[in-house]
Amino acid sequence: MGGSESSEPAPAQEPPPIAAKALGVNGELVLEVPSLDRGQAVKKLRGELMKLKDHELPHSVAIIFNGEELQDKESFPAEAAEVEVTAVFKVLELADAERRRHLRSLEAAGFGPSADVAFQLLPAVARADREVVLAAVRASSQCLKYAHNALRNDREFMAVIVGRYPETFRDVGAAIKADREIAAKAIHANYTNFQFAADAIKEDRDIVRQAVQADGMLLKHASESMRGDRETVMMAVAQNRDALKFASEALQEDAEVIAARRPEREKTAMERAMEEQQRIDSMACFQRPAPQADGPGVEYRPVTLMDKMQITMHNNSGAGVRFSPGLSGC
């Protein structure tokens, strides 16, 4: 029996990846990528180039190949296994009209959470503009966390922002949190900022001691070596006796440190009165004999305000607790 066997067409093979080398306008090597998906090579290469500028102000990048600028949807020649392009970066800046428009939108948003949302929705170039960021932080200190990373690490600008709004220190860039001068001023203005400082600051003896003298419980955020420094720990426990639990294990058992702890505060008359009231409230009920068909029984009722007044008056007179006729404590 004759006939030819049908065969299914072989699946199309994926095009091989392509390697790319990006040079700067002066011919210097900017980036080398050994393997890119050929179908999206231009787009992927642009993404890798933009990562180089993450810590700088917003940029655009033009990819030039054979004298022509390529767009993301375009592709390199199919026969090319490796390409060489020129990357041209350009800093993005707001035009005056755009800046005014963004400032108006922030003003319309008002203050607090609504300002946070409005600022987050602005484009990156606006969140990297000093005037726009300053207006946003003025409306809500929380806005700084959404500012462009380049500005949050700009020493000159952050010195101004933190100087005016010390609470923003928690959201400055890593470089600023490690800046001794700015960190010291921020901590002096608001001692809770100590917890947000870089590790190097939490190791700084002078700054740590300044912080724990203001709030002993900040010892929790000090470096391990400072939590093992006897004099520093003594300063902390002298301010707040409970700070001892954050000291090193050795110093928690140190007699000199224990002796330096702040004495327990005597309770005020109001605190003693409140404790007495709580004791009275803990008495769930009184018992009163109540005749029942099967014989004597017990009836329970809640403590009334009059009961509390009677008990308190007798306690204060030193005569002991006296219950109303027919009542006995349960």
C-alpha cells in the first residue's frame, strides 16, 4: 500500500541572543551586555543603561546605531551577533510651565495624606525638582520618601530640608544618614532620629551619649560596642532605669551600672487613688442572703457606685471596709 507520510513542520527556532557594547560620546566604554533577547534588545539595553543613572537626576538616553537613533520597538540586524552603539544621556529638567502646573496640583491637594498621594503621582522629573520637593515636604514631611533618590542624597539640599523639618531625617538617603554633621543636628533637634542614623553614627561615642542622656531607651539602637560601654550605659540607666535591658549581658550584671540606675519613681496621689479604684472594681459582686423555696440561697448583684463610695470613704478613714446592712463581700 503506497502513500507518503505527512510530517509536521519543525517549530520555529528562537533567534539567538545578541551581545551589545555601549560607548559614551567620547568613545569610552559605558556598558557591556553579553546577552540580550534579540526581540527586545533595544528596549532591554535602554533599561540597563538607565540603571547606571539610578542615583543621579532623571535622565533620558538615546541609543545611536550606524548614525541613527533607535526606538524601543526597533531591532538590530538579524545577522549581527554583536553590536556597538553610542549612548547619549540627557538630564531631564522641568520647564517653568510644568513646574508651575505641578506646584498648583500640590497646593490643591492640601496637607497630610492627600499631599502624599498627589506627590507620588508626579513624574520622576518633578520629584527630582528642588522647588517641587520643598513645596511637597512643606505640606507633608512624609513626601520626602517619594522624592527622587538623587535629591535625597544631595547633601546641600538635605541640609536645608532636615534643618527646617527634622522629622524628615528618617527618609533621607543613605549617604545623608551617614553624614555626621547633618545626623548630629537632626538628632539634637529630635532625639528619636537617632534610630534612623547609619551604623557609623550609632557607633559615634559623642552622639550616642548625647542621645541616651536625653532618652535612655535609645540605647536599644546604639551599636553593640556602645551597649557594652560602661559609662554610656550608666548615662542611659541614669535617665531611664529600664534601659538596662538593652545593655550588654556583662553590664546587666555590673554592680556599678545597677547602682547608677534611676530610682523608681514614687507614685502620685492620683496614681494611688486609681490603683485603689481598680482594686475596688475587681470585686465582682456582693452577696446577700435571699430566701428561696428550697432554703437559704445567695443572690449576686454588681457593685454600685454607692457601694464604691462607702468602701472608699471607710478606707480613707482607716476604719476598714464596712458593707451596707445585709451585704457581705463575695
